[in-house]
Amino acid sequence: MIKTAEPLILAVETSCDDTAAAVVHGNAVLSNVIASQTVHNDWGGIVPEIASREHVKAIGHVVDKALRDAEVTPSELDALAVTYGPGLAGSLLVGTQFVKGLGLSLNKPIYPIHHIEAHVYSSYLEEPTLPMPSMCLIVSGGHTALFHVESWTAHTIVGSTRDDAAGEAFDKVAKMLGLGYPGGPHIDRLSKIGNATAFDFPRGLRHDEGFEFSFSGLKTAVRRTITAHSTIEMGHGVDRVAQPLASTVVADIAASVQRAIVDVLVEKTIAAAAFYNVQTVCIAGGVSANSELRERLTDECSERGWQFVAPRMSYCVDNAAMIGFVAAQRMQAGHPPQEEFSVDPRPMRSR
């Protein structure tokens, strides 16, 4: 199919707690604005209703800044793009309704884009000539899945989590340890000073022949470990008194948890790449910022002569540049826009 000229697209992403807008011109990112909702830090996790309200407050300002940074006027745009799912229903509605209204007022076509599909192709945003097929690990607070990417229009989910996502496990462990939200960066920081072999936490489905993930058992084991190390017996063991965890124990638990999670993510990803006979491995999503995960995948791929690619941090987290990039590929390939579409909060699952 003959591609059209590179389109100028304004994209909006509001699937969770980041309000994002970007202007892309084909493969070139002219602006990429992200406004994070720090209000959730006080709650130890994302509160959906609050997230929706914060999106309403921010979206107009974020879109205006994206256009100013790109030095583009709305009338110059060729199309609009927006995340329609998965994510928080209220958050998705804010973004889609805003873009639908803007599209109507400007008489511009709209391309609804799946959030996880955009993550899958985000590695190609900076390296559009990256070989296909590839194996892509999407790992974030809400999603953990492996995708076999065959072309710009063909990709298959070959494995996903049966319960908690890896990022969700990091967040829950960090909350139990009193480290704050989001948990991933706290765990990663402490892991550098902790002993990763201090505790032998479970690695769910490690020896399963498929490419599914499970992290719920890890969470339960961590809770039991914290309880065992934060109470002391008084008298003849009848009474038990809670005590704060020693800082060394906190660091050791963090390091051991990270090692358990990374072991599974790396082993499953490498096994899937070998099974599907691909030599390009990609990673995306917020948890892909984890230093141990990147180092381990870099080493494993290097040993096999494979290419490993991780987008820059601003493209790993939720962002609108990846939404606009996928929309641009579709528009250039001649795919039609969609006038009518609904939000779809449901996560993707493997077949």
C-alpha cells in the first residue's frame, strides 16, 4: 500500500493519572507534554474519581502547551489521535470527549489508539527501521504482557499476567514497607544497597511452559516476611509486640523482591523470543525504567547476538507521542479515521 505524505497530528493520552498531549509529524516528535497528578501520593495509589477531575483541570492547558511548543496552530493539523483504552473509564472519557469536541470544531479526522498497542510500537518511535518481527515486553503498573510484533499492522499477545501486573506488585510491596507511591523507583533505589539473595521470594509460573505471569504469591510472601521481622516475642512467646523494620531489612526485602520480579520478566521474555525465533527484543511501560531489568535484558540479548531496544524514559511512561506516532503510521498507510468510538477500559489478555 502506497503511503501518503507525513501527517501532522495532535495526540492526547489520559488513560490513567497522567494528562499528556503531543504533536508529531510522521516519525518526528515536535512536542511531548506530560502533567503528572501528584495528588495521589497522599492516598498511596490512584483514586479514579480524583484522576478524572484532575484531567478535566489540566487537559486544556496541556494541549495548548503542546501546540505552542510545536509552534503549530490547530488549523494546521491534519488529524487528531486519542487513547480509547485500556485504563480508568473516567480518565479515558475526559480525553476522548475533549478530542471529539476539538475534532468537531476543527473538522479534523480522529484516530482512536489502543494504549498498549502504542507502547508496543514505542521502541520504533526513535528507531523506525528497527527489524521486525520482534518480541516486546510491556511492563507497567497495570499491564504485564509479551507481544510478538510481526509488522506495523500485525501483533499478537503471547502471554500476560494472570493477576497483579509487575508494577502493581512493586507498588503494593512499597506500600507494605512504607516507602511511598509509586513504588518502583523506591524499590529500585533500595535494591542498590540491599542484598538480593537475603530472601527467597517465589517466582510465579517460572517453570510453566507458557509465557504467562503471576505476582500475587510474591505479594503474600512479602507480607509474611514483614510480619515475621517486625514483631518480637515477650515473655514466653505469648505476647508479641510490633517493632519498626530495621533499615537493612527493608533494603534486603526490596532487593529480593526486585530480583524475583526481574528474574521472571527476563526469563519469560528471552524464552518467548527464542520460541518465536526473533532477534529483536523491545521493552516499554513505566516499569521498563527499572535499572536491573534493563541491565539484565541488555546482557541476555548481547550474549545471544540479539538487538535490545528500550525507548528513552519519556517514551516509556504514559505519553501522547507514542499515540500520535501509531496514528501517523495508520494514516500514512491509508487507514480510515473513526467517527464513532467508545472507551474500552478492559486490559488486554493473551489468547
